[in-house]
Amino acid sequence: MTDLVTFDVPETVTGTPEDIRLGQRMIEAWQRDGIFQVAMRPAQESVVADAYAASRRFFALPLAEKSRHVSDLTYSGYVASGEEVTDGVQDGSEIFTVTKDVPPDDSRVAESWPCHGPVPWPDEQYRQAVNAYMEQSGDLGHRLLQLAALGLGQDLDAFTRLTDDGWHHMRVLRFPAASAAGDRGIGAHTDYGLLVIATQDEVGQALYIRPPIEGERRNRNWLPEESAAGVYEDDDAWTYVRPVPHTFTVFPGDLFQFLTGGKLLSTPHKVKLADDERYAFAYFHEPSFQAAARPLDSTDDAEVLHYGSHFTSMFVRCYPDRVTTQRIHSEGRLAVLDKLREEAASRP
């Protein structure tokens, strides 16, 4: 177990010398530990508490009721324990996924864009509590990306210009207590997106990350032949992340590794079941669905990653039997995605 660095993030980031120094310290922490913490402000703590309370109420519902809240247009909604699989093994987590809430009368829904549609909220109270959490996480994510850009010697908006109208989403995670059947919560993996901002309750005994190790190659998870699922699962070099009250934990995803050419590595992590029931939130601060991401120092048009294709591919891979995946295939929505990718790649 390593005590993580905790940063205070300013309310605004403008590129001052202080901002640049803070950004450099953040980059150093990611390159050394793979993760750092951000101190919560009192107003943030209240929003977090409300979102946890609302989530506990939802997960306390009978399985039949929770299972009603699944979208066949998007990957939002309820995921039962064991439905999610990492490297061929069922995970123990129970999830409510929140993707971008696109109204059914939106033109993108009418044109069969994959993954577009409304979130199947169980009730208005839950919608408001989770959206408030995501809104404040998005504000923090924007500032963290600005600081990261400065820390890497880039202009202030090197990353945030990708995240205008970002495809931000979140996983609300409930983990049952460990049992004689085992203690697997989620198997070893990296997250497919740009920036992960997470919280966990006080139960602990759960989250482990793998810091950067000199000479160790990290898979490029955005390539089909290089999945990071299950990699190093049983190796010894994992760091237990001790829950620290009133903090967010923050680490880079696959797109940061892609954009920086490996200067920042996507952080592998896994979750064990604790002795008691446990909750966690994982918020993903992302590019827009139509963003065409290129490595910062590259002019090679072949090195273009269409975010919407990447997102869809990751979820299809993770949920091959989910009703959403079935509809994507049966209605030929991947052909729509091909067209969107071509349009995005043609932009300068």
C-alpha cells in the first residue's frame, strides 16, 4: 500500500506559472504511481453523498425491478452481477451505467447512430442525484485536462478541445460481500477512455492498481489484438488503494496513452470483494462521439482514433450478449459507424 499524492485543484485554470507547476506535479505522480487523489470541497462532498444514497436505494430494489431499467439503444442501465465478463471470467459487480442521455427525438437517434438514446432512469430522484454528480465531475475533469496539458508542455486546450460535447459517462458499482465462492469484483483491465475520476466508500479492501514499471510493456487496448483484460492479473506488482475520506482518485485511460505516445500509460486496475457490501463510482471524462483523436506530436493521418468507434467497440467486446449489442448487429448500425468514422477522419 502506498500513500497517494493529494492535490488541491483550483476553481479555474488559466495557464499561470502556478498552474504549470501543478500540472507538472500531476504528470510526475501519474508516471510514478499511476494514480493520484484530488481533495473534495464541501459542496462536492454533499453531491457525492446524495448520489451514493440514491444509488443504495436503487440497488436495494428487487432484481426483477432493477432488470426493467435496461436500454436496447445504448449501454446505459442495469447490469446484473456476473453479466460483465473480464478476460472470459464473470465479474461480481452489480452496475448501473449512465451514458449520454440523448432524447428519442434527437436526429442522431433517428439516424441509428450506435449507442445513442435515453437513459432508462428508475425515477426522477435518481436522475437528478446522478446528473448532479456527473456535472461536478465533468467540471473537475475539464480542469484536470487543462492542467495535464500544461504539465506536458502543451497549450491549455490540447485535450479539452476534444471533449467539447464530451461523451462523458459513469458506472455506479455495487459490490457484494466476499463469500466462499470467491472475492473477484472486477478482473484486471485498463479503462478505454481518456480520464477516470473515481470515488469509493469507506469499506475499502478492494481497489488495486498497477503502477508504471520500468521496461514493462503496456498493451494498446484500443487495438483488437492487444486487449488489456486479464493482463498481469496474478502478478505481484499491484498497489492497494486505501480509501481516503473526502477525495477523488484520478488516473489515465487508454486514450491518454494513445494521445501522449506512451508518455502517460493507462493504469491497470482490479477490484476484490471486501468483507462487507461496498459501493464505488467511476466517472469517465471523454472526447465527443465524433472526435478524431490523434497523438499530440503526430502528423500521420493513419494515426487517427475515432472515439465513437472506439467506445462502441469496447462495449460490444465487453457485452457480446447484451440486447444493445444484438440490436447494433441486427440493424446494421456498424455501417452507420463506418460512415461517421470516415466523416470524422476527413476533418483537419
